[in-house]
Amino acid sequence: MIQTLREAAALVRDGSVLALGGMTLYRRPVAFVRELLRRKTRGLTLATLAGGFESDLLVGAGCVSTVRTCYLGLEIFGFAPMYTLRARELRIVEETEATFCGSFRGSVPGRILRGTDILIDRPDIRPEGETIRIPPIEADVAIIHALQADREGNARFVGNLACDIELAKTAKHTIVTAERIVERVDGPTIQAHAVVEAPRGSWPASCYPDYPFDGLELLRYVRACREGRFEDYLAEFLSR
């Protein structure tokens, strides 16, 4: 059940559907993404409720061919620079919070989406009586960062759970990176197939209540991208 980052990253093959837990700059699996970048995995379908720094790195490094999300950006630090630059090279499946979360539940109440352009842009979403049927996102691997996990694969969260519980239940393989491994975890929990100990594994994103996001590092990343130095930043990031 306990694995290293290298062992866990090997589960993500070229062409996999990869679901990332957390939300924007909060509780993101950055340490795992770093190891994935070292492997130079290609052709990924990236599925995330709201992508941030780690998603932009994957796009910038050429690891992603398809993006499924309702937002990919850096919040107060602006647009995600590499996603903005390379969006035309990607297949983008437009999601809303309702469609993304609904994909793990099968449907949403019809009133949520009726009258919106999402039903035009997404012909795979079908009204059925009082509900709207949402096709599933079939993730090969879901990566979720947590405060604590135990050797049995139970993981604990504090604060915003995003869609992580649903991701964990539906993915073929769920990997949890955790700030620390403990003897036993008490709820709210998810059950993972594998657990990796990764202290500060969400940096420069945050992991409440242990540490906030690192605004200076995020600004440094944005500046490097704007100055055409993404590859330099990536090389330094991978060397850590």
C-alpha cells in the first residue's frame, strides 16, 4: 500500500485519463506531478475540477493532449500562462462545476443546465425528463493530496473537499500523497489503492492548515513564463 513517488507515477501511462484532486491553488498533488514530469509522460487527458499551477506545468511540458475542467488558472496571480499560450494545441472539453461533479453521479437536476450553451457545446449531455444525464469521466488514475493517510489507504482532509471523494470512488486507481503517514486516520476519509508520504507535497499551492500557498514562488513562475523562460523554470523545478 505504501509506495514511493516514482513507483506511484509509473501507474500513469502515456494516453491515460489523469484526474487531479484539490482545487485551484489548494491541496494540489504537486509533488506527484513533479515525478510525472520527470517521466515525460505524454498524451494525457487531464481532468480536474479547477486546475492550477501543477496543471499548467503539465500543459507547458507537453504532457497533455486533452483538458477537461471548468477553470485552469492561478486565481489572483492571473491566467495560467502556458495553458493560455497552448490552448489551441489542446482538445478542450468544456465543463461546468455541475457537469464535472455530475459526471461522477450520473445526472444533475435539469434546471441547472437548461437554457445554457453547454447543451449545445456538449451533445453528449442529454436531458432526460426532470434530470440531465452526464456521461462519466472514466479516470485511469486519480491523484489526491491529503493531510494524513494510514497504511490501509485511508486519507484525511480538512476544509474544501472539492470532488475528491467522488474521484476516489470512481477512478480505476486512486493514489493519495499525504503530508504524513499516521497509525490510523479518522474521517472524513477516502480509500486509496496506494499511499505516498510527501511532506509539503502541495507546495507552492497550499495544504490547510499546515501551510499557505507561496505567492512569491507563483509570481516567479508567472514572470518566467512571460519572459519565455518556462523551460528554465521547469528544469529548476525538476531538480528540487
